[in-house]
Amino acid sequence: MSNPTHRSISRRRFHQAISALTITAVAPRVAHAEEDDSQFPPGKFVDVHTHLGQTWNTTTPLGAEELLRWMDAHEVAQAVVLPLVSPEASSYPLTSDYVLAQTAPYRDRLIPFCSIDPRTSYRGGEKGAIEMLRKYKDAGARGFGEHKPGVPIDHPGNLQLFRACGEVGLPILFHLDNQRNTDQPGLPGLAKVLAEVPDAVFIGHGPGWWASISGDATQQDLGGYPRTKTVPGGAIDVLMEKHPNIYGDLSAGSGANAINRDLEFGREFLIRRADRLMFGTDFLSPGQNVPQFELFAKLDLPDEVRRRIFRENARRVLKIG
């Protein structure tokens, strides 16, 4: 349920306020964080969300060399490759070992993550989880996810894994909707996670996360792609204001829809949260339509905002380079 105070703020006053804050706060921070791109593979994007192999029974398998050719065609310098290990996550399991093996010859451009389902029968509690994650990190994993199990986001098994990720130093990319990592409008479960595991970095993705850009998000919205104008005061802004360890992955239809449903609000959101957002596509099959390139081409964002969202934030958080 949205806060009546948020509803009473006019859109004009809201946009005027955030524009002023952006000029004084965001731009200087971005300008001083500019990186030397010459040390990285050429390309203006780091894509924080791709998959290899066959994800769904309706999609065509994607190989590493095909992914690299697609990256070259779209100016993607580096891409995170995510496993999918939960039964709710995909038609076919894509294990951490598979992702590590497939990306091994191309680690300058393909960045592997690892994943563990919270219902996995590992021994030793949190210590056992830490040992498993360190094994994956030593093999090259830079993060944890796509975390997509059919449990509440604040499930005890999730919290144990999240604490282990914080201990090992693996950022967590999670999917949230009405089936996986479930929550309620306002995302109180995620708020609990962020408060209880402040040492871990979280990257939000999925319909439930991105519907929460709006202050009037309903339970139904958390499972879909709302098309109405965005209401200020959404849970994403609230959580980002309070917790420095939450970021957003702009991939898939859900990420594109969050910005496209209300381009005026979406553009201001990207500028206001330029240090907390990461470009992504969720590319997983040859010939797949990816809306992010067309969307960002029409937004006319400031150069410093584009740099941070397109590549700098991901490289900083994942410690690439």
C-alpha cells in the first residue's frame, strides 16, 4: 500500500526536486569516478545478466562463442554469465560448474557467477556454505546468482546463504516475483534482508523488484509488467535511500518496462540513482529481442550517468579490472 504523503506530491514538484539534487550530488561523484577504459576490452557496456546453454524448453541453446559475437555486434565489452540451479529458475539446470567451465577460455570478457539453492543439503550450516562459496570464488566466480528459488526472500535458508556471500565477498544478484524470492508490496521481506545482512551487496532483478519502482505497486503487479504511470515513493527508492548495499539490474522485460512505462519518471530515476543501477539484458538465446539498446538510445542521458550505469558500477561492485 502506498503512503498518502507520497501520493500528495505533485509530479512537477517531484521532478524539480530530484533534478536539483542530481545536479548537486550525483554529477560530481560520477565525474570523479571516471575510469580508464583503455585497460578493458572495447565496448561501452558491461552486461550484468546473460546465460549460456539452454535455459527454457522453448529457447535455443546459446554457446560462449555465439554470445561473444552478439556482444561484439552490440558494443558489449564484458558480460556476467549466470547459472540457474533452482527448479523454479529454468527448464534445464545450468550449474555453477557448467558456467565456470564454459567461461574459462574467455575470462577477460565473460564473468562467471555461482549459485546454491537454499534448500540444498549441505552440511555445516553457514560454515559449510562459506566453504562451498570459497571453492567457487577460487575457481573464478565474481558473484552469486541468478538467485531464483521458490521461497520467500527472507527465508532462513536465504539469509544463511546471504550471510555467507557477505563473508566471502560475492555480490548477490536475485530475481524477485510472485513465485521466486517472494515478497509483499513495499518489499518488507527484502528490507529485513538488507537490514540483517548489511555486509552483503544485493542486485535486484525481476518483475517484483521492478514493479516496486512505483509507490502504488500491488501484489499482482509484483508478478507482472504494470503499464500505468509511475507513482513516486516506490520501495526501490525507499530501500536505496536507507540501505547502501542494494543495486538494480536493468535487464529483461521487467527492467525495460520499469523505465519505459513512464519515460519522464524513468529518466529522472536513472539520473537520481546513477550510482546504484547496472545495465543488463538477460540475453540467453540466439535471435532474442533485447529492448535495452533501443530504450537507452532514446533517453538522452548525461554522459556521466551513462558511464556509471553502462559499465562503471558493475566493474566497481564486481571488482573487475
